[in-house]
Amino acid sequence: MKTHKTILRDLKPKKFGKRDSIWTISLIVIIIIGLIAYIDQLIKGQEVTNMRDYALWGIYISNFVFFVATSFVGTVTVAILRLTKNSWRTPLVRIAEIISVAAIIMAGITIMIDMARPDRLLNLFIHARLQSPITWDVVIIPTYIVISLLLLYFPLIPDFAILKTHFKKKKPKLSKFYGRLALNWTGSKAQKSLQEKSIRIIAIMIIPVGLLLQTIDAWLFSTTYRIGWDSTNFAPYFISGAFVAGVGALVTLIYIIRKAKKLENYITDYHFDKLGKLLALACLIYLYFNINEYVIPLFTAKKGELVHLETLFTGSYSILFWAVTVIGLILPIIVLMFKKGRKPNSMFIIGLIVVIGSWWKRFVIVTPTLLHPFLPIQGVPESWHHYFPSLHEWLITLATLAMAFLIITVCVRYLPVIPIQRTIDEMEASEANNKNTES
């Protein structure tokens, strides 16, 4: 059985190694390149992008929807696991919460990047229209960021107190930093009771807020009455898709963090097996909504809708559409049905496929629909009939992804990614149960 010192040694934040430093510097370089491209976009205008009158929502909105979807795992999924008190969740929830915070912060930044005039951002508040889903998005995203930060912070307080004591002699400045974050935590019964109630309230609050965010995100599309988006199925379709993207991202990052920080004794094959079943369930639900979204309209759709479906099934977007459906959704379901498919290495590959597929899925949702406008495209340059991101758009998009990874990297560096106090408490409870069983 592990001692408290062993657990603290294994789980405490550690210095960056050489590989960590190279990784961090690489992310910063990508962010700087993206920032230069964005400044150039601000100076020259949207002409440096390939967005035109028809494809007015391009890769930026695809990226925004992806970030919003990815943030879903650290809120609703974690909140449900916290409320149901599943013990297997302990090594996973904090990583999920870090992903959620990074993703939703970048979602807010990405939507500002998409604005041709970010200096007019204040107009969204001054001239808000309650009947517009955009106004609801402006309100719900900051709310979601605050609640996500609270859900990450409150469970960390006991660990901050432990780290304050641990680093007191070796690193007094770091100890002082953790001490301020610990809020004079002593571990008294009153403090524990207050903390548990606070976490429970936040967990309950974030479930409807998370569902509402995904729903509003869907309404931004479906209320435009455009072919391909004019669907009452869109809200549950987005929620189920967010479930897939979020769990896929969680699996991928847990594998990387487990390997980098040598946490194999804490994040075991058992946890990957559980996550594999969860991901399989998410993919099955999403597949069901995909069938509702694309197959049923084949029998009931009007001419315009059929043209859109033909574009996806056999037209210019067919390769991408079938790739994200078959490779990014059906293949993971088949692999995850087998126990060997839920082992760490295969789970990492499947998680990576799901995340990449989820990103391109958002591109498929956004782009083809915009190229089927209310009136036929005519009397405009040939380039307006198609859309593929420009170099500026790719560089800026890669920079936002790099920034999300940088937020996660900094959090992993300074926060214990597995709860120290809770792990110790569970170990003590397990020891007590074993003694009672033996006696």
C-alpha cells in the first residue's frame, strides 16, 4: 500500500524537463506566427481569408463549434460523475476539468477572431437583441467560463494546502503562491462540509448551463432556416456530438499525461476500459442522431435539401463526409466493442481519430450548407462557388489550438492533475475496509 509521502511524490507538480520545454516553446512559436497572421488580417481585412459573401462562416466558426463541443466533457460528464460519486472517476476528473476550461476560453477568443471588426465587440452588449441566439451566446459563454473555473478550483483547495506545506522550505515563493490559493485551508469538518456543498452546487449548476450552451450553439445554425441546418434535430445532434468530441479529447490527453508524468499506477487499464465504454456509448448515440439528420431527409426532403445531401453523399464533400462518418464514428464503435480495443494504446489511437474526425465534422456541418444559399450563386467569380481556408486562416486556427494546449500544459505543470487529498482519503478508506473485513 502506498504511503502518503509516496502519493505526494508521485502526484505533486514537477519541473519541466527538456521535452516539456521544447513542447512549450514550440506552442509559443505557433501562437506568435498565428498572432502575426491575425494582425495582418486586421490590417488588410477579410480579403486575406477565403471567406466571401457565401462562405461567410469558414474555418473559424468550425473551430469555435469544436471548442464548445470539447468543453462539454469537463462539465456535464464530470458533474454527473461527481454527483453520482463514482470512485473510478478520481484520477480523471481534474484532467477533464482542465480540458474544459482551456476549450471554453479558446471558444470565446475564436468567436472574436471571426469578427472582422473586433473593436465593435461592445455593440453585442449595447445593442443586444433578446430574440437573437447570438445574444444568448454572448451571455452563456462567460457564465460557462466562470462556472468551469469554479468547478476546477474548489476541489483543488485541499491540494493547494498540501503543496504549500510541501514546498515551504525548498521553494518558499511557490509555497506562498499555493498558500494564497489554499484560502487558509486546515481540513476542519466545517471547511470540508462547506467545500463539498459548494462543489455539489456548482456541479448541479453546470449541467443545465452546459446543455444550454450546446443548445444555443445549435440554434445559431437552425434559426437561419438554411438548407442543411433547418432541423429540429440540431440541438440533441450537437449535444451528442459534443459528448463524442469531449470524451475523445479526454482519452487522448489522459494517455499523454499518464505517459509523460508516469502515472500508470494511478490511471490504469481499468480506467481506459471505463472510458472506452463511455466513448462507445457516446459514438452510438451520435450515430443515431446522424441517421436522423441525413438518412430520414432522403425520403422526405424537398429539392434543395436533396441537392445538399447529394453534395455530401456523392459530390464535392463526399470524401470528407464519409471519412468522418466511417473512420471517425463507425470504426471507433466497432473497435471499442472488444476488450482489446479498450486497452491504453488502442484507446489513444481511437481517441485521436475521434478528435480529428470531430473537428472535420464541424467543417462539414458549416461549409457545404453556406454554399447552398437561398438564391442560386450567379454573376460572381468562380472562387466564390467553393471554399477552402487560406494560409492566414490555417495559421490562426493552428495558433488557437496551440493556445488551448498551452493552457493545458501550464495547468498540468502547476496543478496536481490527480487529486492528492482525495487519493489519500480513498487509500485510507480502503485500508479501513480491509481491516474490517479481516477482523
